[in-house]
Amino acid sequence: MTTSQREPLAFLPRPEGNIAYTDAGAGPLVVAVPGMGDLRSTYDDVAPALVAAGYRVVVADLRGHGDSDTTFRTHGDDATGSDLVALVEHLDGGPAVLVGSSMGASAATWAAAERPDLVRGLVLLGPYLRQPGSPGLRTVMGIVYRVLLARPWGAAFWGSFYSSISKGRRSPRHAEHVAAIRRSMSEPGRLRSFRDLAIALDHSVVEARLPAVKAPALAMVGAIDPDFSDPAAELAWITGAIDARGVLVPDVGHYPQHQAPDVVVPAVLDFLAALPAPPSAPGDTAAPAEDGDRRA
């Protein structure tokens, strides 16, 4: 199922399957990835604005999600981070700015530590850069995920949960987006892939790599994100841990890019404009314009 009809699909071959992505625009490379249980279309209000500002914007699905294959057996922040590294190499347009939502932000941060030569900046939306709770809680949550993300109720449960953490202002596309997520989760193999990811997810693999992250970063956290006990405190910890610029987005839950693109887009464009100019990518002749014509 195609989750966003704006651009034709392409596929990145990986050892366990193919990663689906779209590729639009010309200029410095920006690669975006959603969080677990989400689709490429979470960026449908952000990606076109970046393309219009003069960037090449690639948006990928996670393993087993959206239009990516369900044949993957390895999941997690480091697995997704390795996909991002492989995608930037495959596109031959790097170094890239990586944009990630939730665990996609965790994966982007891991990639920046693993391959600093390929990552010139990070945009982190509702990021998990450390594992919440105790090891015992993680074990319990693994059991819970096995039950809640099972057929025949798993897709409906996740749709409801997704809405619950989209606390605060809602996108006009919210109902449509959640319906697309539920349809996707109802396809063969997708709910199993999502459950496998949820069980495998351990953000401690990212926290251990934070000292190696040198790329400039922008972190945006919803001020009422229910996934954090204290969103403002979590943002303060993130900005200190990787020397990031932080933005607390008012009246927004876990998905700033979907809930408040009017806040996210200007902040991201300002961040991109402040980055040092990237080296010219092969075959790349376009550059972002100034103010209406912004330059990275």
C-alpha cells in the first residue's frame, strides 16, 4: 500500500528485504524517517515545504512498515540507523541532514554517531535518546506488546493509542492518517513486523553512542507529549546531551511534524539555513534560494 501518493516509490535493497522511499526535489539532501507504527505520510505537511525551499527530500518507511518489505527479522534503533546510513550511501548525495520522529529520531542519532561523515545535521522530533524505565519494565512491556499488538485487535488498538499520544492540537489530516495506519497494519505481515520492532526496541543502544554525536542538531518536543513524564525536562536533557538547539512546541503531543507543521517547518528551515554549505553532490546543480530563497 502506498502511504503517500505525492512521489513515485523507490526501494533500497537490504540484506533482509527492501526499504521503500520517495525522492523529491534537488539540492542539499534531507532524509526523513517516521517512528514505529507510523507511515511516510506523517511528513506530508513538511516535506513539500522543504522541497519548495530548495532541498532534495527523501522520506523512507521503517522495516516492515508502509511499503517496505515484511521479511525483516532484525529491528531496532541500530537496525533502522544502519538503513539510514545505507540509504544516504545509495543516494550518493550526502552528507545528509537526517530527520526522525520518535524512534526514527533515535535511529538518526545512532547513524550520526556511527557515520559522522554522512550526517551533516539532525532534526529530532519527539526523540528517545535514552531508554525509559527499568530493565524489568522493558521485559513487562514486551509481554504487553505481544498481547496488544496481536490479531485481530492490534491495528485498532494502535490506532487508538496513536490518537491518545497525539494530545493537544490535531492535524486536519489526523483521522485520515490514523485510518491509513490501521489499513496498513491490517496487511499481511505488517502487524507482526510492528510487534517485533516494539519488543526489540531498546534505546540504550543510542544513549551509549551520544558522546560520539558531533553533528549540529535541532530537537523539538511537544509540550504535552504523554510519552515523557516531563517533556520540558526531557528536552533539556536532550539538548545538554548532544548540544542541540531545543524547541518546546506548545499544545502538541508526540508528533510535532504532523500536529504542528506551521511550527516545525520554519524551525527546520532556519536550522538548515544555518548549517555550513555541504559539498556538491554528484549531479547536483540546484541550490536552495534566499529567503523564499533559503540557503543551507
